[in-house]
Amino acid sequence: MNDVKLYSTISGPRDAPALLLLNSLGATQSMWDDQISSLERRYRLIRCDTRGHGQSPIGQGPYVFDDLVADALAVLETHEVEKATIVGLSLGGMTALGLGVAAPQRVERIVCCAARADAPPMFVQSWHNRLDKLDEGGIEAVWQGTVGSWLSDDTRATRPEAEELLKQGFLQTTEDGYRGCAHALMGLDYLRHLGGLNIPTAFIAGERDVAASPETMKRMADACPGSDYIVVPDAKHLITVDNPQGFGVALCRALLLEC
């Protein structure tokens, strides 16, 4: 039995199709704020905080992706949703792929953003490095090493309030929650399953993302038959905030919506 009940919110028309948003490691559901008004006009919109993040409990770590997938399915159960479109970014995008692999009957469509599907040695080492930083300086030190890959210099200079909101959410992340999710990422192994994913899927990359590069995401799209591949121009890793307008256009295409 799943040991964690995530904090979640729901909005939008009761009779609309369901859409579940899944967050990046270190982020809360506020990372989607720029997209909410558009999405909740069209969907029964569900947001949640990952275990150990925001207002969600920690659970027992370290985690594996099966835990994160089970958490997401439990959120759907909480809101009595049988089937939903899943949109996730980074850790959330990986979890979205996991839902498609483990529970395809519960998934209408997947939009996987700024993510990867495997864990090569250099990727694993990068997480060991971040955990060393966590041990040395706490979650504040990890934030200082993360924000430059999340947001462009222009965003940080012209929209400091967006950076501050992300920072406050990041600092709510517990050390055990961050550590647990990092261990899940080290075991990421969905790439070999993408060829059998029979769910409409789109991959959205940020043009300037070094954490989940456009080339990495193109390989994922190529491995997933019939998928769509979209690049958001001039965007780093947290594309929902770094280029919200460009991301909105890409998301409309991925969801087959008119913008």
C-alpha cells in the first residue's frame, strides 16, 4: 500500500476531461502558475506537490520511480479520476512516462517536458555531486547551484519575482525529499520501454536546456513511435517559467488545442 498521500488541488469545470500536472524536483505546483488560467478553462485540472516537496509528506526514502508513479495514481484516485492527460516536467515528465508504462489504461495522453528517460554514468554522477552539495550546505546551497540552469540571465534580470517564487518553493523541499528523489533519478530506466508506449505522446524541450538537452529529448521522441517533438526557443530547463509564452504555444500543439 502506498504510504504517502500527496497534497493536491483541483480546479476547472467538473465535466471537463482531467489533466494532471507533475512538477520538477525542487519545485511546487506554483511552477505552472503561468499556464493555469488557460488550462483550467479546458480541463478538470489537478496539481500536486511531490513527496517531500511543498505541502506533501516525505514518506520513506530513498525513492524509486514506482513510488512516484503510485503517488500520482493515488492523486487520481483521491479526485475520482479514471483517466487523465498527464503533463510533467523534468522529474514530473519522467513520472508521466512511468505512468504510461505501468498504467496505460489510466492515461489519455502524455506531454513529457524537459526530461530524460535513462541514467547514464555522467547523469548519475551529477546527482551524487548535488547530494554532496546538499550535505555540505543544505537545500539553500542546492538552490544556488540550480537556478542558473533553470532560468536564463534575462529572466532573472527582468522578472526577479518569478525567480523569488521558485526559490521559496525550492526551499520548502525537505532534505530527505530531495535526496529520495535524487536516488530515484539515478535509477531512471524508461528509455527501453518507449518503443512499446501506445499512448499519444509529445516531448517538449527547451532550446537552451543543458539538463535535458533538445538532442536527448529528440532521441526519446525517435524511440517513441508516432510521438511529437517540439522545441521551445530561448528557454532553459524550467521552460514553464523561463519562456511561458513559448511554452504555452508548444503545450497547445502537444494537447491538440487552438491557442
